[in-house]
Amino acid sequence: MGLFKENAVFDIVGDSLSKFVNRVSTHGCFNNNNFNNNNGSVSMNLHEYQGKQLFAEYGLPVSKGIAADTPKEAVAAADMIGGDKWVVKAQVHAGGRGKAGGVKLVSSKDEIKAFAEKWLGQNLVTYQTDENGQPVSKILVESCTDIDQELYLGAVVDRSTRRIVFMASTEGGVEIEKVAAETPEKILKAVIDPLAGAQPYQGRELAFKLGLQGDQIKQFTKIFLGLAQLFQENDLALLEINPLVITSENNLHCLDAKVVIDSNAMYRQPKLKAFHDPSQEDPREAHAAQWELNYVALDGNIGCMVNGAGLAMGTMDIVKLHGGAPANFLDVGGGATKERVSEAFKIILSDDSVKAVLVNIFGGIVRCDLIADGIIGAVKEVGVEVPVVVRLEGNNADLGAKKLADSGLDIIAASSLTEAAEQVVKAAEDK
């Protein structure tokens, strides 16, 4: 069990249901790109209790809470925290836990035990997970507090300006992307200059616009500056507090902690490596990461292997346009080798829902004949039983096509992307 700092009082009473975001729109709010930040970069999500441990280290007001591994530990945690009411929360890397029954306000040890027995070792399914959900291995037990108002505070790297952008709103405790879409004027922002860093006046300005008064302004500014320091020193990709609340005692308190770390900077964050929880990852995505492949599992039945994120997005679009449904996003990258292509093929085919595979390669940096070697090797090794449609263009495309034709394998060649999409959709339907 891990106990937060003793001077951390209060807790989270609600669950953050918003998905965080990666870039700033023309309205000054964040668009909801992939929550796992798979649009060109790699990220590592933290559990809420881990994020709050970081918050506490930076002097931010978080709940007195304990993460428990067993029902017995959960009950003991309540004894250590004290009080007569607690919030118990299943720890998974997904929002929507409250609506799925993964967050509960309890007033007895029996309720805590029952909650832990229900969820530990089980999968929690929310609107942000697939139909299988994510496994629960820890329960966070926290103390309660009275809430007068819920606010929102988050930060993210805006790639278009290469700046950290803070976002705040009076509409806390709800889906922030809904607020951004329906009432963008309620989204406030502060852009951090990378040379000057976050400034106290920026925190005060946000506090004024949020309607805070007196000592609340000082508290908000301290939280703002602490989060900015935490963000920069730990190489975060994003963070979110939803809700940031005003208590009945007029104090500000962080009732949630959503933290994502840029995995590209993990080499200089050795302490944070211990926070990694592979149980929350799709096994195929974890395998792909080992081979430096950008793979995201989807819900369709057509496997896609492409080189380049832009071409991959276009390939999925045209598959959808012709009535198909992609089973994955898989970018083998510009430095694809025979071995990596072979592994990519194995990863795609490990998904039982795949009824056909589309390989769409443009040979700019990568050679199409090497891609062909990888396809042939993978098909022979894995024993492919689904149709494979291949479209090769560019560097050594003719040689690659000849290798595929001479392989004797049942591979469908396509001369254009439209033809490839039509062929693979038909093949998946006929399977």
C-alpha cells in the first residue's frame, strides 16, 4: 500500500469523465485526438493514485488516500485515513469510471470490502475502453469533503506553437470536450513561454476570469505554478484536474489527477518508469512498441499495414469509404526492415477479428522489395488463412511485385489505392 502525504486532506468525490486532448483549435480549446496520444508520439498513462503522488510531491492539495491491492488492505486503508465516509475508486487507464460503477461514495467498512471484492481481479468496461474493458488490480480509498463548486484545469503541449498551454473553465466535473464544442467561450487558456516559464500573473489572470476571490486567487496561482513545474520537470504530454473544487471551507483542492508522460523522454525520467502498468495496454500494442511499430487496435475486420501515418490515415479512410472497417492502424515507418514487416504482419494476424489484410506501401525511403520479403516470410511462418491484398508504389515496386508473384502465395495484387480498397473489402465480406 502507498500512503499519500499526511498533510494531504480531502479527496475526490466525482470522477473525471473527460478525454484529454493534444492541440489547440481556432476557438482556443483542445480537440479530442486519440486519448492515448497515438497521433505521432508515444505516451505512458498514469493511474490516478500515481498522478496524485506526483501532485503531493509538488505541494499541491490532494486527498489523503491509499491504493490497496486486496479487500483487507482497502479496509485497513479506511482505518488509517480516518473519518466516517470514503470514496473508493477502481484504478484503470480510462475515463468514465463513475458511470460504469467504478467509483462509489461509501459510509461503512463493509461497503469498502464489498466494492474491493467486486472489482479487484475483474475488468472495468467504460465508454473509453473496448468491450473487454481493463483489468483492476488496485482500489484507491480516499477521504471525503464537501464541495461548493467544481472547476476544470488542464495542460497540454500544443504542437503547432510548441508551447505548453493551460486550459481552465468554470465547467468542471463534466466532459470538457463537450464544453469546448458547445460553449468554447467558457474555455480559458494561458500559453507558457518556454524561456520565461509560467508566471504568477498568468495564474492570477486565470483565477480572476474564473471568478475566484481573496485567498482563493493565491491558492489557484500556487496550484497553477506547481502544475507548470511538474509538467516541465517530468516531461509530461498532458495533465488534467477535473474537477478542481472549491470546498465548503473556501479552499481549492485537486479531486482528480490525470497524467500522461511523453515516453520519448523516459530515458531521463528513471523514477517514472516504475509507474508503468503493462496490464493496461493492449498486448498487440505493447508487442508493436518493442519493434518500434506504431500500432493501434480498432474494432473492424480489415487489417491495415502502411508506411507513414498520413498514408495510414488515408488508407483507413478509403477502406471506410468503400464500406469496410479497419481492424487496426499500423505504421511500419520509413525505416522498415524485413524483420519489422514480418513482425507487423504477425501482430495484425494475431487479431482473430481480421478477415482480410491490406498492405499499402509507398516506397520513398523504404524499399518495396524488402516489404515484399517481409510479407512472404510472415505469410509462410504464420500460415495466413485470410486474403491478403497488396499495393506497392515507388522505390523497387516492380521488383517487389515480382517477388510476390513468384512466391506462389495467394496474394491479391492491386495497382491503385482505390482498387486495393475495393478488393480487400470484397475479400473480407466473402470470408
